[in-house]
Amino acid sequence: MSPGNFVALAVILFVIGAVGVLVRRNAMVIFMCVELMLNAVNLAFVAFARMHGNLSGQVIAFFVMVVAAAEVVVGLAILMAIFRTRRSASVDDASLLKY
Amino acid sequence: MTGSLAVATTVAAHAEATLPAVGVQRAAWLLLVFPLFGAVVLLLGGKRTDRWGHLLGVAMPLAAFAYALIAFAAMLGYPAGQRSRSVQLYSWITAGAFKVNVGLQLDQLSICFVLLITGVGSLIHIFSVGYMAHDPGRRRFFGYMNLFLAAMLLLVLADNYLVLYAGWEGVGLASYLLIGFWQYKPTAAVAAKKAFIANRVGDAGLSLAIMLMFTTFGSVTFGGVFRHPGAASPGVLTAIGLLLLLGACGKSAQLPLQSWLLDAMEGPTPVSALIHAATMVTAGVYLIVRSGPIFDLSPDARLAVSIVGAATLLFGAIISCAKDDIKKALAGSTMSQIGYMMLAAGIGPAGYPFAIALLLAHGFFKAGLFLGAGSIMHGMNDEVDMRRYGGLAAVMRITTLTFGACYLAIIGIPPFSGFFAKDTVIDAAFHSGGTGGWILGICAVIGAGLTAFYMTRVMLMTFAGKRRWDENAHPHEAPPVMTWPVILLAVGAVGFGAWEILGDRLAKFLGPVSGYTPPEPAVFSTSGIVVLALAVVAIALAWAMYGRRPVPGTAPAARFPVTAARRDLYGDAINESLLMRPGQWITRLSVYFDNRGVDGLVNTVAAVIGGTSGRMRRLQTGFVRSYALSMFLGGVLLVGALLLARI
């Protein structure tokens, strides 16, 4: 299978994730879309690594996974705290921090 | 042979070296420490010194006077050329080439002033014990008075201009505190401020003169400046002289900085006596005479001094002729007498001894007159309007006699001090040469006639005629603590002047400092006889106007010259229209420019930035998804730009 297909899949996944982040209100879903975008990028890294015969891309994929895990830990904690106080996981409700 | 010797001594006199002090004179700093100690204890001690504060306040000047007498006796023990002694206390400022030591110089000139300041000052302090007996602030009053003496003594004892300047400023401060002593009276507070500001103008002149001296001679000590004054160009010497004159005008209330002196009468009467007789106004004369070596080389500056003196002596005398307030009449008289001293000082070395002689004589009779006025006010419920006096001779015998003696002294009736002191000044003015000398002399003669007129007017309105008192005034003689100082001053006024002038005692004594040896004693000069005749005419005129006719209770309506004199010859009006109003315009213009111009620019910039930020602020909606969208669009733009750049 040619690497182009992997890249195309990565682009599709990334666009789905990006649109999800922009249009969904539920913070949980937004997190999942962010994960989708990260994984799309990971897929692109690995595909390009394979294409160029260079290991750097694969190493970076591991780094991205670690960062994503850390981000999820912190993000979910915030999400829990917000949900406990406001009984809602909608990001549009949490709009107090403004002008 | 004798002539050439005299010239030689005159030339050598200026180079008279100042020797280090030995013996008792080494403790000259005691002169400063006594009054300063009194001031510190009384001002910092607070209420617990109230009970005995005035006693300490009197003891300190007396102690200083006692020491001054000892130092004077020691000085007389030295031969004439070695009487200038200095005491170096400590090094004050050391900055590269600029070194200032705090040093005291005891020479013939400064000892004259020290004796006057401490002697007359002590008598005024004793008088104040009685005069201020019922004032709740008596302790504070004595503290300020002691501070005044300390500052004045520092001024006359300093051996360099910078330390002199410190004393000069101290005198200004003390006079401010004392003129505004009753600060709850708005007039007193305003008068104090006025005195301070007028003095600041003069102080600016003195400080510029000191700076100019340092750049020219590289030194500010008397020794350093006077060693080779000829090394400077005549223009610089004239500039220094004129700046010194400006300083002297401020302290001595000479034209054009005279306006504060009449208002300074708002202070308690002993303060007026101290300012007018022993301290403060004499400082200007001291400065001119002390700076003699500079003025000797600058005829223009000398001429300016003489002109200022002649103008002021007429100015003050004319004002005095129309004043109904006894203290203001005496204040105008002080301006006039100091004018005589300045006139004499402007003549040069030949005039210095006469200026100092008149200054010392004036110290006695003017202190006597002011303290006499204080006694009268003490008995008349603080009334100062002479139209409410009249017939006081019958109830205040001692005051009448002492005031009368000082009166005869000031108008220059022969055996009294004023005659000898003033006549020599007038004579010196005529002999100063040329048409200028004649003009100065004629001014001085006219001034003497006016002096006789206004002083006779004061005498007649106060002590003679019908009683025009308030119903609740019960005039009585002052207690002995107030009469005795005045009696001593009157004795001094009667005898001292004659003693110091006859046989040129003072001129010979001051010779090494002033650089002038008097030729021969001349008692009755032509001008003296003219002055005497004029004085008799003026007395007769005053008698015709105020003695024969009854004095109206309120000032009658008058025409031009009298109204002008009543308004201080428009001194305040001139200051107001020439200085105050334009000053206000400038401030208003600056304020307008500041508000509209500077502030306008700054405020516009601020408003533009503020308004823009206010609008930009609206972008922060708090909706996370809109932030995400802007980040996304930003990312797209970035990637697009990268791609484009690559292509």
C-alpha cells in the first residue's frame, strides 16, 4: 500500500477532528476530537518516516502520545471540576472569563 | 616723610595677615554656642522649660556678651597690625579644589558687630521678659530670639563667604519665625512670608556673587578673595560688587527690596528692635564693608551702593513723615538710617569707619526708640496709632526721658551720638568728589532735615498735646525689667557716639581693616552747621503742624505727596504691577499651556489607545470555540503563507 493513502487518511481524520472541535459544545467530545487530530498527526509522522526511511518521525509519534496523555489527565480533571460545580459539560456555558 | 609713611600703612593695611588666635580668643566658638544652646534647649525642651525658659534665654546672650568683652580686651592687648585673629574649627566641605573650612575671624570689624549684637541683643532680651510676660508662647519666643543672635553672630564671625552665607540664611529664617510669631494673625503670617521672599531675592544675589568669586579667585575665604582682587577683570569685579549689593539690599531693606521692612512690624516689638538695631538690617552694611577690597577696585559698584543708599534714605524718610503707626514711622526711619550707612559704605575706605560708627550709634538709639515704643504699647493696650496717644509725658516719665534722649540722638543735636555719626557721613559724601558727591551730600542733608521733622512729629503726637486715648486705656509706666534696658540704651545713645567719633577712635581702631587712616579730627564741619540749621527749621515746622494745633483723631484727607507717603510711596503697588501681576500672567499662561498643550497631547494619545483597546476588548467573548476558530484560522494562514513562500 502506498504511503499516499496513509497521508490521505491522516488528512481526513485531522479535518474530522478539527471540525468536531469547532462545532461541538460538549467538552468531552471536544477532547475526543483533539485526540483524533493528534492521532491523525501521528499517523502522518509515521507514514512520512516510513516514506523517507527515517526513524525521527516514529520517535516524535511517541512524544506526541506522551503529551496527549498528559493533556488528557489535566483536561479531564478540569472538566470534572467544572461539571461538579455547574452540572454541565458545555464549553459555551463556561464563558465567565471574558472582557 | 610722614605722608609717605601714611600711604605705606594704608597700602599695607589691606595685606594685614590674619594670625591664628591664641589665649582666650581660641574659644571664640563660645559666642556661637551660647545662644545656639539656648535656642536648642528652649525649642526642643518643650513645655517643661516654660517656667525658667526666659531666664535661660536671657542668660545665654549675656554670657556671649561677657565673652565678647573678654575677647575685645584681649584684642586691645595686641598691637594694631596683629589684631585680626582666626580660629579654624573643622573642615566642612572637601571636594577636589573646593575646600571650605568652618573658621571664625575675630578682627576689629567683627568685634564691633559682636559687641553690638550681644550687648544690645541682651538688653532687648531683658526687655522682652517683661514685654512678653503674658504671652503663652514666651519660651518659644526666646528660643527664636536666641537663634536669631546665633545666626547673626555666625554671619559676622565667619572667615569665608560660604559660612557667612549660612549665617545669612539663618538670620532670614529667624526673622521669618519672629515676624510671623503671632501666626494666627493673617497679617503677621503674610508679613513673614513677604520678608522671607524679599530676602530670598537678595540671597540669590549673594549666592551668585559667591559662585562668581569661586570661579574667579578659586576660593571663597576672605583671605583668598582679598589677596589679589586685582587679578580679576574690572567687569567681573563690578559684577561681584553689584551682586553683593543685591544681597545687601535684601537684608538691609534698601531699594528696590525695601517693602518687607514696614510690614515686618507685625512681629512683637522687641523683634522690631532686634531686627532694626542689632541684627538683620545691619548685615547688608557689614557685607559691603567686609567686601571692601572688591568695592575698592570697582568705582561703578561703589557708585551703585551710594546711589541705592541715597535713594533709600530719602525714600524711608518721606514714608516716615506720613505714618500714624508709631512702629511704621520708626521702621521708615530705620530704612533711612541704613541708607546713610550704605551711602557712606559706597564712598569707599574713607566712608567705612563712618558707616560703622553710624551703625553702632544707630544700634543704641533705634533699639531705645523701639523699646520705648514697646513700653508705650504695653501701657496702651497694644495701641500703635499715634493719633490715639497724646499727653503721655505726664504718665510715662522714664519712657519720655529715654525716648527723648534717643530722639535727640537720631536727629543729630550736637552732644548726642547721632550728630557726630551722621555729620561725618554727610561730610564724607560732600568730599567724595565731583558733582556726584554734591548730589549725594545734598540728598543726605535733605534726609537729615526730614529725619528731624518726622521724629519731632512722633515725639509731639505721642508725648505732648491733649490726651486722645481710648476710654479703657490706662497708660502706666512699664515695670523696671523693661525700663532699665531702655535707660541703658539711652545712656549709650547719648554718650557712645560722641566717644567713638571724637578723636577718630573708631576710625583708627578700624584702620587696619578698612584700609583708611583718618587725616585729622574735624568736629564742626560746614555741612554739620547747615544740617543743624535745617534740623531746627524742621523741628519748628513740625511744632507748627503738630504741636501748636490739635491733632485730629483720624488722619485728615490729604493730597498727592502725603497720600503717596502713606502708601509707602507705592512700593507695594510697584511690586504688584511690575512683578506680581506679570508673574501671575506667566503662571496662568504656563498653566494654560500645560493643560491644553502638554496635557492635551498626552491625553489625546491616551484616549486613542484607550478607545482602541476598548473596542479590541470585545473580542474576548469567553467562548472557547470562537478562540479555537481564530487559532484554526491563524494556523491555516500560517501554513498557507509557508506554502506560498515555498512556491
